[in-house]
Amino acid sequence: MMKSNAAMQKNETMKFPYSTLMVQGTTSDAGKTTVVAALCRLLARQGVSVVPFKPQNMSLNSAVTVDDGEIGRAQALQALAAGLEPHTDMNPVLLKPSSDTGAQVIIQGKAHATMNARDYHQYKAVVMGAVLDSYHRLQQQYDTVLVEGAGSPAEVNLRDHDIANMGFAEAVDCPVILVADIDRGGVFAHIFGTLACLSATEQARIIGFVINRFRGDISILKPGIDWLEAKTGKPVLAVLPFLKGLYLDAEDAVESSQQTQGKFRVVVPVFPRISNHTDFDALRANPEIDLCFVREGQPIPNADLIILPGSKNTRHDLTWLIMHGWKQAIKKHLRYGGKLIGICGGFQMLGHAIADPLAVEGMAGTSEGLGLLEIETELTQEKRLLQVSGQCTFNPATVTGYEIHMGISRGDALTRPAFNIGDRPEGAMSTDRQVLGTYVHGLFDHPEACSALLDWAGLKNSHAIDVAALREASLDRIATECEPLLHALVRLQENI
């Protein structure tokens, strides 16, 4: 069912003493994803049959799997670290927020329903069946399952029917390590306070702590480590350094730092429900490009290229775009010869109208689009999930990527496709060739396609970045830094 990680194995196979190990965090973004990815890479290197697993993920960054499903992008990254093809069993429940109180519920790769938070909280008892079903399948195929928790186990308001943290750990009877981010401050309070929020049986599951993102003299940290170990009776298994310059797929949050190194400016509005912003990682890494994410309340700068990203609530984000002056800014940008790309939801916004008669993403109704491409879109219940490859129509270049969208677009602009995917046309271009729309995510990840798109946009003879190589190098780097953690885990089990 899945690709073997034998290609990454060494001649000697390491004996890893945990059939299932769960990594939980004191907070969101404490480093759970990174630790699991690093351990997957380390174990796969040493011949251990290892697979990542996250019972429940909430993220608008997703990936298409080998079995034509949808999982969180972080689990696809962990699969890559383990030498595996991403599979829906690695993330059986994915929540994609469409509002502050509701989300689309993806179960084992397929859209199941849109629920508000209260209804989903009650539904988790049913969802747990799918979680355990996927987990047991992986357990039968692999020697070790590395499980990533979600958020924090200290969220006592979510303890009832919990499937993401200690509720899962208790159900499968697995040990847990707890990761805390020292760069946020208050690391010892985070760890000690998290323990205090857990039941006695849950506390007993935690076999040790990991302090993440440390910079400085570790001897200064030592008294705090000694205090924590004396207070809890549990070891600090590793102190991991703060690493700059990593190129790893973000689980959800948009990169906060602005890139101002290049002369070619690309501007991206940060929609309230922006999705798959990993589309821009290759541009963010390119020293020729100044990539600027523009948030609410920030001025809209001049640009060579504007890109409208994907959205989980396209009509809502279109309203936001217009309310914040982007329609006028885009028209001015085009008058002065700038180029514009719309990806997925951003593509739909470029047309004359977006209709949602079935209330797929919110209230039923129709919204007027930006009117820059002769298309109209109707949102549908069925989601298209597909890995694709083909050719650009405007430049002799190969393009690869994936489609994740709900909706069908129709109109004359589609007779001027941006790409040919197999034997079908895909996307659209305006008659003046200033505006390009597509449903394909990951366009800039392929160096050849990235260079072709940048050439069309006005950056001639660009040197596209190989993000796949950067990602691999980053995985190797975090794996090397996590070697002390791996050795500590083995020693800990040997001493029991």
C-alpha cells in the first residue's frame, strides 16, 4: 500500500524499543512536527520500519496522498522524512477551518461534513473509530509508529472525547514525550503547568521532556533542568538548538518574517482563510525575489507580480479582499503592466461570479468576482483531489503539482489555458496575457515551471530554487540535531 523506506536503510538495522511513541507539546508550534520528522529520518536511516501518524490535525495546508486523499501537509513532510509516500492513514482526521467556529471535517482523506465546534466536539466519539482503524493498519505494517499530538494536552476544556492527545495515548497505551519551546519564554512553567493539568495516569505516560529552540550557554540552563527533574521525577531527554534557515513545510501559520533581499517584488494578500500558502516557499527562498505577505491593516505595496492564494472560504475572502482596497490596487497594478496570478480560490476570484447554491463554504448565495477573467464558478460538494503534471502553454516547461478544490469553473477564458495536464487544458489566461489563473498548487516547486512563470511575470533569466533539495537538506539537519534525543530514548528504555 505504501512505498518502503528500505531505500534509506543502512546495512545494520537498529533495534528501536518503542512500537508506538507519541510526541506532545506544551503549546501549538512547540516543535512536535519537527521532532517527529527528525526521528522518522533518523530511524529510517538506521533501517527501522517507521511511519508518522497524527490522529487529528487542524490545518489549511494540506497535501494529496498516493491513495487520492487529503492529509495535513506536516504529515506529508514526515512521510518524506521516513522515505514513504503520504497516505491518508497517516492523518485520519483533518479539520480545515472555514470560519471562527466551523470547519470542514476530512475523515481518512475524504470530505465528510462541515461542522461547528460544538457539534464536532460531540462527534469525536464517532471519529475515534476511524482514528483507531488507521492506527491499527499502520501498526500492522510498520515496526514503529511515531505519533504527533495536536496543540497541548493541557487544554482541559477539550479533555472530554479527546482523540488528539492523551485520549489517544490512553486508548492505545503508548508512552509520551513532551516538547516545550524555550524561545517563547517560561519553558519550565510550560512543562510543570502542563503536567499539573493532567490526570495521574496521563502524567505517568510522560517518560521525559524535550526543550526546543535553545540558544546560548547550556550551563546557564542546567540549574533549571535540575530543578525540573527533581520536581517531576522525569528526565529532560534533550535540549535542541534554535536552527535558522530551515525550509520545512509549515503546518498552518504564514511565515511572519518578510523577505526583502531581491529586486523582483511578489506580493501576496493574507486572506483570513488562506490555504496552502506553502505554494510560496520556493519564492520565499529565492534571493532574486522580495516576497511580501500583506496582512489586514498593512499598506498594499507596489509589485511586479501579485498572487491571489488559495482560500477555504472563497466568497468570504473575496469580500475581505475588496473591503481592504485590493480590487482598486490590482486594477492599478495591471494598468501599469504588472502581472497577476490566481491559484485555486484566487483563480475563482478572478472571474465574474462565484456561486455557492449548496452552502458548501458558508451561507448560500452568489458573489460578484473581480471580473478579470471570463469565467464563472459554482461551488460543489465534491472535492477534486489529484496529483498532476503537464506542460506550460506560454513557455516550454514542465509543471507538476496537485489540485485540492471544490467547484467547477466555466467560461471563454478556459479556451486559453495556462497549462496542458495530460490531454486536458487547465487554467486560463486573459487575452492580454497579464492575468493567469489555475487550480494547480505547488507551481513554483518545480524549478523549470518556476523559471517559466517568473519569466512570464517579468523576471528574465531567473535562477529557480530547488525546494525539494532544500527540504531534504533541512530534514537531514534536524535529524542530526536530534541524534542525542534518539540515544536518550534508547538508554531510557534500557534502564527500565
